[in-house]
Amino acid sequence: MCELYVKADPILYESRSRSLRIRGVVTTLRLENQFWDILREIAEVDGMTTNQLIAKLYDEVMDYRGEVVNFASFLRVSCTRYLSQRRAPVELSLVRAAT
């Protein structure tokens, strides 16, 4: 099982910074490449750019929570939640097919 993780391409966990404008303020986010790829996928599904998606997520979490202590971590968790939800319908169909 460890080989699945150990053999990951190092470029996936290399960090990359991107500058973007959130609520009129230019800010820089640093995330691993894999998370940038997932955010791009989410944005494409929702018909927007990655920067638009990130700004929208920021607005929504600020409206809901009133603060964001660690926005980069919030984005990472959002990516893992997206992957879990994307996988869930497939797992459900496999369970139904097995019964």
C-alpha cells in the first residue's frame, strides 16, 4: 500500500504560489500542485476560472463563518471533500450492482 503514496510524482506535492484578487485585495496562495489541479477541475465543472472559484469560496466561507483562519487549509479540505463526493456516486452504484 505504501508504494501507492511513495511512488507519487514529486511534482504533485511541489508547492506553487499564485497571486489573485479576493475582495479587491491582491493576495498570494501557496498550495501543492495536486490541489491546484483539483481546484482547476472544480472550476471547470462550475464553468469558471480557478481564480473566480477561489474568490467565490472565500466569499461564501466569510459569509457563513465570518472569518477564515487558514484559507489555504480550507481549500485543501474543500478539494478532498470534492473528491469524496465525486467518488460516492460510483461507490453507491457498485453497492447496488452487487445486491
